[in-house]
Amino acid sequence: MTHDERRRIIPHATRAALASVAMATFLLALKGFAAWHTGSIAMLGSLADTALDLLASLVTLYGVRLAATPADHDHRFGHGKAEALAALFQVALITASAAGIGWRAIQALGAPNATTDAEFGIGVSVIAILATIVLLAYQRMVIRRTGSVAILADNVHYQSDVLLNGSVIAALVLDQYLGWHGADAIFGIAIAAWLLWGAFQASSTAIDQLMDKEWPDDQRAAFLDVAARQPGLRGIHDFRTRRSGSHDFAQFHMEVARDLTVAEAHDLVEGVERNLKRAFPKVEVLIHLDPEGHVDTDNPLVEADVTPHWFGKRVGH
């Protein structure tokens, strides 16, 4: 990503992250008072989720700002993995909060207590839903403009808030209007389970980044399809990919005819790099040049030919 591209993208993403922080802070104060006023465990669960939303938004803000920091002498590949480390810390907090909410809800099942002032709790939840919908709309606009992965993840996280606030409304209605006093505790357990599922998903994504998991197959295929269309290219092997924060890395060995000069081979490499830059502007590419038929190692995983299936037909034609 060029300096000009980064300068255009980061302000939008930063503003979206700041909007998430402001929204989470507002909802945290509102739901805190509502949980105390109504005594609802479901509202307490929603409060805990909002507190985690605030943490997630702060992590997103940190990640977006860190993404704007260029690589330095000690971090030649940038600082993207800091997002994954922060996410694992967040997962630990989510798990602890879910366990606490679940335990309190289980205790309440044995001695259910009626909640109070359902109208107030429902009103707070409706306000939270409307406010979250506004934030989601703004985030989607920013995602369309910037393609920010961090804001996209935050957007997905806030989508779950709409469901959680809806469950709070259902719990209060069942508890106070229909007399089912155990509903509040049951919804509290459901919210705790939802938080644990979210923690599991977040941990999986973070661990995948830390372990340098390969791109999805469809993304790998699309990348190779662009790379292989360079005239003069004889094959591609040892294709490796990884993701670090919002930045992608790809490297591969590119085979060319043995009788080319260094300058001619270099021109072919630059042609591939230009094509990939146009199609995948946010991917950092490293290409190693090999003469056709050269074998570096007997490792079959490394040496596997990954050239698209149509490549041989096109070359033969």
C-alpha cells in the first residue's frame, strides 16, 4: 500500500473506530443503569457484552492506528500481529465474563425473582438497537470505501448486539407480562453461551494469524490466476501465503526459460508484480526466479506445481 493510499484509507477507518468507542461508552452507561434498575440478568448479560464491545472497539482503534505505522528496522513485516495478540487478551476477558453471567443465571434458576419496570428495560433495549443500527450503517459505508478488515470485524461484532438486545426485550416481556419468572435466567444463560461462541471464533481467527495460516483456497486460486497470465512464465511453485492484521503476504517461485538474459527475466518478474499490484493492491509480493525445471528441494509440499489448470493449454497453444 502506498503512502497516498494509506493516507486516504486510515482517516475513514479511524473515524469509524472512534464512533464504535463512543457508541459503546454511551450504551455501557445506559445499560448499567438499566441493569441496576430492573434487576434483569438478561440485561446484565447485555451490559457485559457492551463492556466487551467497548474493549473490542478500543482494540480495533489500536489495530487501525497500528496498521498505519510503517515497518521498522525491528519489524520488517509490519506490526499486524499485534491485533491477534490483543484479540487473545480480549478472548480471555469474554470467557471470564460469560462464565460469571452463566453462573449467576444458573443460581437464579433455583430461586427466580421477578424483574421490575419492564417498560424501562425494554425502552433502553430499543434505544440500544436503534443506535447500533445507525453505527452499523456508518461502518458499512466506511468498509465500502476502505475495505478495512478491522472495521469489518467490528461490524460483525455489533450485528450480534441487535440480537442480544432483542433477547433482553423477550426476557422482560415473558417475565413481567406473562409471568414466566425463569425466562430472565434462561436468556441470561443463552447470552453467556453466545459470548463463549464469539470468544471461540475470535480465538480461532487470532490463532490462525499467529500461526500464519494459508489464505482460503478461492483467494489463492484467484491470485494464481492473475500471476500465471504473464506471457513468458513457464510455471509457479512453492506458493506460500499468510495474513498479518489487515495486511496480506504472498511469495512464490516463478519459472522462466533457461536461455533468457537476466534483464529479460527481470522484466517478466516486474510484469507479474504489476499485474498482481493492480488486482491485489494490499498484498505484499515476493517472487523468487528459477530457470524452468529447476528443483530446490525434494520436499513434495514445497515443490508442488500450483500453476492454474488452464496454463498448460494456453502455453501449448
